[in-house]
Amino acid sequence: AQSVAQPEDQVNVAEGNPLTVKCTYSVSGNPYLFWYVQYPNRGLQFLLKYITGDNLVKGSYGFEAEFNKSQTSFHLKKPSALVSDSALYFCAVRDRTDKLIFGTGTRLQVFP
Amino acid sequence: EAGVVQSPRYKIIEKKQPVAFWCNPISGHNTLYWYRQNLGQGPELLIRYENEEAVDDSQLPKDRFSAERLKGVDSTLKIQPAELGDSAVYLCASSSSHWGASTDTQYFGPGTRLTVL
């Protein structure tokens, strides 16, 4: 069965520093991977996705993610964090029936 | 372009009462999803529609939950009767995908936060 794991419940980073939010996946076949962000009392906003091609995927708000097949990882990154990036981040994988399987989420806290 | 619209945004009811949630997908999106997000967890799919057909309702508790998507656009999700454990955020999403051959992105609405007392 398809699954994703987000090993960190919370990530703390100082404003201006680079950030990484980790995600590992388990799929049969080619993975379709997604990152979403959720702000308080808001729905999920799409950040980026990996379908095929270049392992480095660029998305919204300066975020990017690196697909690593050998390590089955899809970590979310940003070179310079902003306080406004503080939110809940979800990694997801699409299964064969088009259903998104979400991780448990990682709360990112960026301190001024 | 308008996003996915959901109403109401918040609903508080007593257990055993009925409740309904409404969703209007992004214009032109033929596929609609209802997810439930429990506190501290990621969303989980309840039901998926392609046009007006429910193509995956395997996770929908059919004894108390029902959904419809008349005319293949708007959708309504109903719970009757509600139980305490139904307290969660109910998210609607849409995409322009087709069965078994999709790489399209699902776009989510703001959700309805249900509290059952």
C-alpha cells in the first residue's frame, strides 16, 4: 500500500535560515508526490508536485523539493525562511485510484 | 479564477442531529473529492466523484453518511445522525482528472469545521 511518513512533528528555524521539512514515501510503481501547506482555519494550499523528470521541483512561495529515488524521499526546502512560512505542511502520495494519501503533517515554526 | 467554495465554514450541532455540507468545485473540474481531517492528522478520503458518478466510496461510513453530486457540479455531504466522533474538518477538493490516468493537482476548499456536542 502507498504511504508517506513525516518523521518530525515540528521543525523550528530562525528567519533567514534555510529550512527542510522531511518526507519519505513507500509506493509500488512510479510515485506521484505532493506538498501542501495549511494555515490556521484554512484549507490545504498546493505548493508543488513531482510526477516525472527533473528531481528538483520548484513550487510556490519560493519552496522547492528534491525527489530522491534511492532514499525514497521528497524533502521540502526553502533557502531563506520567512516568519509567514509558519504553518502546517503535509506531504502526500497519489495512489492508483487517484486518492491522496497524506502524512501526519509537520508544523513549521519560523522565529524572528 | 474562483477556488473551491464550501459552506458553512463552521457548524456546531448536538449528537443525533443531522448536518449537511455543501461544495462548489472549481469551474470545469469534473472530479470532486470529500476528505475528513481529524485533529492532528492528515486528511482522509471519504468519497470521490467523476462527474455525477461516485467512483470510490469505500471509506464512506454508509450507515450515517451520504453524498450526492447532482448534475456533476455541486456536491452535498450529509451526516444523519451525527455522533461525537464525527467532529472534524470536512474538506472538499476538485481536479480535472479522469479515472486511473491522472497526474492533475487536487485543489482544496477552506473546509467546514464540525463540532458535535
